[in-house]
Amino acid sequence: MRKFDCITAMKALGEESRLRIMRRLMGGPCHVNELGTTLEIPSYNISKHLRILRDAGLVQQEKQAQQRVYALAPEFARHLAENGDVLDLGCCQFDFSKLPE
């Protein structure tokens, strides 16, 4: 598993909208517009949040035609699967099974 930098991960996960995005992506890949519609967050804000999550190594992006599809980064998804949906950063733990809807 990729070693997550505590400060970067905390910054990325320390905002409710980003936690909601992560919860949705745990259900599978999703287009930016679909995320915005589902979560009722403007596309501009979704893109900003996704960039932060991507920079932290938590999500990945794939371009499909004109759309960008986001999914959990493979290393991160594997870590969650192996640890009961818990990310242990050493300084804190995130239990992804208890994220806000």
C-alpha cells in the first residue's frame, strides 16, 4: 500500500463534501457531473474537491471521451478492503463505513 502522508490525507479528508464524495466513490466509478447531481454540489466545487483527493492519492481520474471518471485509487481501495474500510494514518483513523451520506 502507498504510504499516505498524514497531513495531506487529513487535509483531503477533513471536509464533509470530500467525505461524501469518497463514500459515493466507494460504490464505484462516477462522472464528475453525476457526482455533482447526486451529492447536490456544483460541478466547479466537485472538481476542486476531486483535485485535492487526487493530489492526496485517494482517488484516480480517467478520461472517457469528454467526461472525466473518478474512482478510488487502487492502492487506497485495496487498503480499505483489507482493513474493514478503516484508514489508519497513525495520527488518526477514518472509518469509511461511517461516512456522511
